[in-house]
Amino acid sequence: MANPLHLQLLLLGWLLALGLQMLWLHRQGTSVHYEQNLDEMREHIVWRAFYVNPDDPRAWVPKTWGHGMTVNFRKMSHAVLFAFLLAGALGTAIAMTVAVL
């Protein structure tokens, strides 16, 4: 059985990595006004979840569905890394839950 403290530290590491990736993506972008309609933006949605448009210089863009903002991952590899880090964090959270039971 895994030690809950080790799992907590692992989860903290996953979340820190996610935060660092978001910070890095933000630093790579600009806040310049970039005119693009929602239909054009929807063409750059991958897996119905990630906005990937290397031609868009903005780091944060309006969501194509609903309200709020989303990240422009700019490259497919950035979206894959984010999905991997998120899966690792969720897997660790599930392992922590199972370890406690």
C-alpha cells in the first residue's frame, strides 16, 4: 500500500508542473488584440477541449462555447503535455482516495 504522504507530494508535484506549464504558455503569448470570429476559432479546437492555433499570438482567448477564457496551446505537443499532466494529477488523487479507504 502506498504511503499517503508520498502520494500527497506526488500530487503537489503534478499540480506544480501544471501551473508552471500555464505560466510558461502565458509568458509565450501576447495580449494584443487579434480579431477572429468564433467560427474560425472552432476550426482550431482539438478533442473538443483544447484551442491550438499557432497563428494566434494571444495566450488566453475567449471560449468558443460558453463564457470565460481558455488557453491557446499553440502546438499540439503543448496540449498533449497538459493532458498528460492532468491525467497524472487525477490518477494520483484517485490513488490517494483508494489508499485512505
